[in-house]
Amino acid sequence: MNGFGPGRVLGSVVYPAAEVEAPGVVRHIARNRFSLGEPSGERSTRTIALSGALTAAGLSAPVRPRLRDEVWVKLWGNLSFNPISALTHATPDVLCTDPGTRGVARAMMLKAQAIAEALGASFAIDVERRIDGGTAVGAHRTSMLQDLEAGRPMEIEALIGSVQEVGG
């Protein structure tokens, strides 16, 4: 075999908001949750052990049976908040409360939700609650805004193009 199979992979959805202040220097802004899951959805010994180690280190590390659903919820925010923030230079606390940008984010999220649900994903929260979660992060510069300001390549294909691709 020339790669990693599902038996050697654990999934994780990473929630901390952070900013790269300098090469090798990352400043934590908010959140400490790292959701974990097996590709199969089982609660394996290794996933429970990793969760325990992360929890002992002071992090939140719940084991999720349907981690792919949580990946979509995280992507939901990233595919909308990131490009809107790069275009407007606004942070989520602003773009999620402004009626115009909130409406654009909502429309983008609803399109992505239709794609995800067609692929079998389900959403435990609704669009409004997810947008309110973006507001709660506060005046954090999204990763795409950080990349734009630093002159680095932006993750447009990863966050937007990938959803468009699977949506056909």
C-alpha cells in the first residue's frame, strides 16, 4: 500500500481561533475544542485515549460518531466568513452582525448545506445559530484575511472550490 488507509487515520475538527504573529509564533485568540472521530464512526480505544490525553492537557476533545457532519458545520463558516472577510477586511463580529454581509453569508451557507445534505451530511444547528457562533468569536481576523494582509496565497480552492467541485 502506498498511503494511509482508514485504519491509520483519525479525523479532527479544529476550532481554536489563532493568528500567526511571526514565523513560528502563533497567538491563541479563542476556543480550545478539537473534536475527534474515526472514519467509521466507532468509539475506538485509540480515539478515546487521544481524547483523554487532550482533555488532560486542558483542551476540549469530544469523540463524535458523525465527525463528517461536524466537518461540514466548520466548513460552513469557513467558506462564507473567510472570503467575505477578505473582500471587506471585516472580522466575524462585524460581518455577522451587518445585515448585508450576514445575508451574503447566509446565502452561501444555504447553498453549501444543500450540497452537504445531498452527500448524506446532517446539520445539528441551523444557519442562524452558526452565524451567531461566528459573531461570538469576536474581532478575530479570519485565516484568509490574515493571508491576504501578509501577501500569502489564500485558501480559496480548499474552502470554496472544493465545495463547488463536490456539488457538481
